[in-house]
Amino acid sequence: MKEFWQVMKRFVAPYKLYLVGAVILNILSAIFNIFSFTLIIPILQILFKMDTTVYEFIPWNTPDIGIKDLAINNIYFYVTQMIDKFGGSVTLLILGLFLGVMTALKTSCYFGSSAIMIPLRTGIVRDIRIQVYNKMIGLPLGFFSQERKGDIIARMSGDVGEVEYSITSSLDMLIKNPILIIFYFGTLIFTSWQLTLFTLAVVPLMAWGMSAVGKKLKKESLEAQGKWSDTMSQLEETLSGLRIIKAFIAEDKMKDRFSNVSNELRKASGKVAVRQALAHPVSEFLGTVMIMIVLWFGGTLILSEASPIDAPTFIFYMVILYSVLNPLKEFAKAGYNIPKGLASMERVDKILKAENHIQEKPDAVEIKSFNDKIEFKSVCFSYEDGKQVLKNINITVPKGKTIALVGQSGSGKSTLVDLVPRYHDVTSGEVLIDGRNIKDLKIKSLRGLIGNVNQEAILFNDTIFNNIAFGVDGATEEQVTAAAKIANAHDFIMEKEEGYQTNIGDRGSKLSGGQRQRISIARAILKNPPILILDEATSALDTESERLVQEALDRLTTSRTTIAIAHRLSTIKNADEICVMHEGEIVERGSHEELLKMNGYYKKLNDMQAL
């Protein structure tokens, strides 16, 4: 329960007023319920003519008489007065109507206490989802290289949903049921402390039975949620790789994989469901046992000569005792649900509490322009597994110049350019812009200076207009059109039925590769950054598309400082300097002609491409 209250402390603070309202309404519900049940005694006595005592009114401020005896005497006095005046039948009707009013008030408060918790429940779940999303957006790219997208989606959907079902729903029960239990037990003590002492001796048996069923539930729930993540990951991989699955006739293989992970999910979920299903029958059985024992003990007391209570009062006592069983069972149900919810919260917290190594200094400086050069000074970089990716890199990129990076896959080219916008931080050495370490700059202002065009054009399921204007607030139609024209994209856009308002589908699936890349270039042109990073922007295109994209890139890089990664050497042979990378080091550098004369790595790459 300690973990539960820690979770509540984190998320409930904005909704304190709802909690206060729920407590007040639950107290009123308990009071009205008890008052309605107290009418059972006089109703039974009138029906069966069991009480022949003549009652006289005793002033409420009379000393030396207990409040219990005073209240019973005066209530019975009023009831006998009513019987004398209106008769037994009418008195029964009046008491019945009063019972109905009390029940209506009780149920209204009960409904109100549940309804007032709905904004709290939905609010907490909304807050958790927003926090997870915001945290996810802020985490460095390295975090996602270690996590499966399907697992993250499962935590955002299934786990957060389980928190709502298991934890926030239980909060309602944890507020309502203790209030009912306290008020009901207070009534039981007030009615007969002897019977209540005996009852309390039996309750630990119930508590032990409940806890026995709830053990290991959190562990089993963690396993089940893990299998749910595996299922979501499998689904995400299938949707992403559907073209390859069909091309390699691997439908049956994928079906088998999905069937296996679904069977594992079923097995793990079944274990949790069995334990949860045990909750009701176990609590029902133990409650009946408790009622049976108390019934025997109370019956024995009544049959004795010196009974502390009469039969109608004992029936009232049993009604209240039976009423206390329901909140006890609900309390037990919360005890089963909470571990399952805590297991889900633990998985959600792996995102919420993930450490972000890319931190902005409190005194970070705003950078508004780029005036001189970018420098990589003795830069080394290693991933968390300790593998060194970059070794002692030294490069200077003067303003307005184009520096190209070439080399085999895995040589560290993409990692190197990712250091400039601080997608990763250097392990040692430093990256400088205009002589200032980028760690001393505000991240937003740093990234505002940089535009990216990647090998895979990353587009969104939105209109062409919104994709070009992405990240540029207040972009006008004229500005978007001008950027598209420079990027050689305007003509194919206008051929679309809805022009710039055409929806391009998931990841731009309704466009060809060259069209997607030109939209991506138009986006970079509209941003108009002084520094441009091109990551193999033409390597996946056909010849005609490459020509159009290269023309757009040439316009884009004019008068901009550019760092370009390329496999096709023809696209970067006019660069001011070409750095050849091999296993994380720069092994050659110079112009296209100078590198050919060296007869080394670059010459070998050039000859292979010429061939």
C-alpha cells in the first residue's frame, strides 16, 4: 500500500477538492443508511406487537442517562404516540415513507460520491498520458535505440489504461469503504459492544484469507503486461514490414510468431484473471462464515435469561453486520486490483523516470545567429555499452562552406552530425559554434539554427501544406509555395486534386520517394536555417528523382554552411572539403581531386562507383 499512496501523492494533488467532496458525500451516505436501518426495530415491534412498555418523554438534557438510552426511549415514545393517534397501520406507512426518503438520500449521496470521482480518475489518467508523451518527446534519441516502439505504445495504452482501471478506480473504494466500515462498526458497538467484540475476533480470519489470494499478483501482472508489450511490438513490426513480409512469402511465419506471443499473453493473463476471480467467492464464503458464527453467538445470548439485547435489536445488528461485509469485500477487491495497477505503473515509470543525459545548463546562453564556424575539437563518442564510435575527430566548418563526410556504413558519419544539434553529447572533446561550446547554449536556440534533410524523408499523416510548414509558426501560403518551387515540388503538388491541401498518408505513403524528399527539402527551405545537415539525402532515389532533388539541394545549400553525408560521391565532389571516415576516425581529407591523387580509401570508393 505504501507504493499506492506514493503514486496517489504524485498525481492526486490537483484534484483535492474532488476528494473532499467524495469524503463528505460518503459520510452522509453512511449516516442516511444507518438511520434508515434503525427503523427496522420499531417496524418489527409494531408488526409483531413485541414491546408492551409504556414510554414517557425524557428531556434531552436530562443528566445521569446515557445518550443511547435517552435516544431509544424518546424515539420509541414518538412511535407509540403515533400508534395511539393514527393506529398501527398508518404508523407503519409513515415509517415506511421515512425509510424510503432516507434510502433516496443515501443512494443520491452514494451516486454523488461516485460521480464526483470520475473527473479525478479521468484527470489522473490524462495527466499520466501527457506526462509520458512529454517525457518521451524530451528523451534523447539513444533511449529509443534500446526500446521497442511497440513496447512504448503498449505502455501508453494498455499500462496507462490498467492504472485507470486498477488504481484510480480503487481510490474510490478506498475512500468510500473505510468511511462505511467506521460508521457501521460504530453502530455495531453502539448497539451491542459484547457482540461487536466477538465479531472483531473473527475479522482477522477474513483478512488472512483475502491476503492469501492476493499474494504474487503484482509479479504475475508484470509478466502479463510484458507479454502485452510483446504483442504490440509484433503488431507494430508487422505493419511496418508488410511489404517485405509479402515479398518473402513470410505470412505463415509471421502468423506463427503472432500466435505464439498471443498464447503466451493468454497464459499470463489467465493466471492474473484466476487470482482476481477468486476474490469474490473467497470473500463471500468468509463473510458467510463470519455471519454464521455471529448468528450463533448472538442467538445464544438472546436465548439466555440475561440477554443484553432483544430479538428486533439483534436483527438490526445482523442487518448492519451484513452491510459492513460489502465494503469489506470491496476493500479486498481493491487489494487485488492495486497490485495489478502498480505493476503497470512500474512499467510506465520506466519512461517517466528515464534519465535524460542531454541537460541544459541553468545559465545556458541564447544563440540567435551563426557568424563564423563550427568546430569539432578532439571529439570522442561512445554509446552506453562502451563501444567507441568516434575517435579524436577534428574538423572545422567555416561559415558558407560545405564539408562532406564519406565512408563505409558504420564508420560514424551519422553519429558525428548528430552531435551538432545535441541528439547525443560527446564523451570527450567539444563541439563549438562561433567559439562557444554547444553545451553552454540553449538547446532550442541551437536547433533553431540547424535544418535537416535525411535519407528517409520523415513526413506526417497530414496535408502537404502542413508538412512543409511544420515547425514554422505562422507560415503563409505564399511562403510555403515559394519554398516548394525552390525544392522542385510545386509542379507535382499542383497536379494533385486538392493541391497543397492533399493528405499524404502515413509517413507520406501516397507520394513517391522523390516527391517525399522534395517535400522534406521544401520544409528545410522554409525554415531557412544558416546551418544545414544532409544525411544521404539522394541515396534512395532513382536517376530522374535524384536530378530534381539535387537541383533543389544545390539551391538550398547556396550561401549556407553545410555538412553532408553521402554515399554517392558524385553528389559531393564539389564540396569545399571531403573527410573520409573509417571505423570512427578521419583517415583522409581534402578536395575531390586531392583525394583521388592520394590513391587511398577515397580513390577506392570512387573507382568502385565508376565501375
